[in-house]
Amino acid sequence: MPIFQRLLTWLHRHNYLRLRLVWIFSLALFLNLFFGLLFYLAERTAQPELDLADSIWWAMVTMTTVGYGDLYPQTEIGRFLIAYPCMLLGIAIIGYLLGLAAESVFDHISKKKRGLVQITKENHIIICNFPNLDKLIRLTAELKLHPAYENSFFVIVCDSITKLPESLTTDEFAFVYGNPTSEVVLQKANLKAAAGVFILAGNPFNSDADAITFAIASVVELLRCEYHYSYKVVAELIHQENISLLRKAKVDGIVTPEGLTDCLLAQEFLYPGIHEIITQIISNKIGSQFYILETKLAGHKVADIQVAVLKHPANLQVIGIIKAGQTILNPAKNVLIEEDDKLIMLAESRSDFKVIEQDILTTNHD
């Protein structure tokens, strides 16, 4: 199939307005060549220095109403039978072409806001469900404080809104309308090229909210396994009792606010200031944060790592390990680090530990 015919087929399948735009542009180009040829045939006797390229140039200048005046018809036939219809048709076609171009742009912008356009961004963050605008803004703002995600692009996927909220700029956000449990909808959000997926809890008063979260997580995980996608998945639950169910979907992280506020209230009463400490630790805005890090220090004891940390000028602490999927805070000093264990660090930067880890490996090698 010729390239031009394939292009027309693609345009027709994706957007009929673009097809009309191509046709009218092709017609304008044809008329430009047609009137250029007629002008050359009618004027070459009166203007011996005229060539075909000059004639085509004259036709374009005339059709676009630019009128440089460097070339003009000198015969009656050239003036009334060629130039006159060339000007009339040129004005009509160019005006129609500009109108179609503007319509195409406005149509694309409208469809983009209504979530009807295929996402082509890569390494973006997909957010399934839209509980409320404030929560979305807080989540994305916190994530952008991390150096790895400061320039992230976010794609909202849901069917609870009909267009992207005006307060969210199209430079940072996009919207895909549809049910996040649909593979077609997720692929429209370019799931295969995403860096991560957040599944937010829906309406807390909806008894099926957690079931919907589980359904979305299951579809996302099935697609990740089937096509070997590499994105990270974090899901939010309303009820803590459903964590064991969501773990079956094999998401990378689960967050549930149930009971957390009550515990913080009690701790704040017992030890005023606890809330500020917790807020600083879990936020990227200021101070140190928790990091869960893979390590090459298998065979070393926790005490060996703690001693190396104390000798290092960086501000960090080993506060726990994750062993066989179980989190152990403040582990015994004689606990041996094994393959696939992870360290839980409190640090200002994750890169600080990498330096310490390399020092330990180098010392043992020596």
C-alpha cells in the first residue's frame, strides 16, 4: 500500500476532521500548480523571461492574497480567465483551510480535556480514581518534592469526572475518561510506559470501595505480569481488614488511614509534639525521611553496619530490616543480613548509605 494511502487510512481511522484537512490542503496544492501552469501558458508569449517556477510562485502569492507585485498578468486571458478565478478560489480555499485548522486544534484540546485522547507520555504516573481535588494536589505535590519525580507528568484515570479540572494545568496533568478496571482504558493512559500507578480509595461511604480498589489492582498486576511492564503500584484502602485481600493482587505498597488518626491523637496527648515528628519523617519537604534500601551486605551483622554508620559524617541511622517480607524495627545487633534482605534507614539522602556500603565492602575486600 502506498505511503500516502496508508497516511489517509490512519487519518480517517483516528480523526475525520484531520482527513478533511488533508483533502483541502491537497486541493489547494493542486490548484496552485494548476493555475501556475495556466498562467505560464497564457503569459509566456507576453513575458518571454517567465518560467514555470515563476508562474507557480505567482499562483501561490495570488491565492494567499499576499500580492508582492513582482509578477502580474499582462494579457486579457491572464487577467480575467486565470488571475480572477485564482484570487476568488484562493481566498475561499485558504479561508476554509485556516478554519479547518483552527477547528482541528480546538477539537483536539476539547477531547484532551474530556479524556478522549491517547496518552503518549512516558515515565508518567497514573492515578486511578479521583476522590477529590485537594487530595490529588497534595499527593502530586509531595511526590514532586522527590528529586526523581520533580518533573513527573500525571495521568488521571476515572469515570467519576467528565473533564480535567481547570486548576490542573495540561503541562503536568492529563485525563483519561473511563473505568480503570478496563484494559482498553489503561492502555489509553499508556500503562506500558508508566513509571508508577497509584490506586486511590474511592468514596469512603461506598461499601464496595475496597472491592473496586482490589479489582483495579488485579487488572494492573495481570497486565504487568503478562506484558512484563516495570511500573510500581501503590494502593489505598479504606478498611484495614481488607489488607490481606489486596496483598493477593501483589501490589508493591498498601496504605490505609483507618486507625492511624486515632493512634496519632493518643500519642500526641501522651507526648505532645509527636505529630510534628511524624509529619517531618513522612514528608519530603524538610528533614530526614525513611528509606527502604536493597543492600549488598549479605553476611554482615547489623552491628557491623551500625558501627560503620557511626564512623561516617553523614546523618543517618539503621532503624530496621525487612527479612523474608517481615518488618523488624530496632533489630538485635547480632542479626545476620541475608540475601534479599532490605535495610530501613532514617537519613537525609539515600545516597549517603551507598557510600557507607561501599566503604564496608572495600574494607572487607582489603
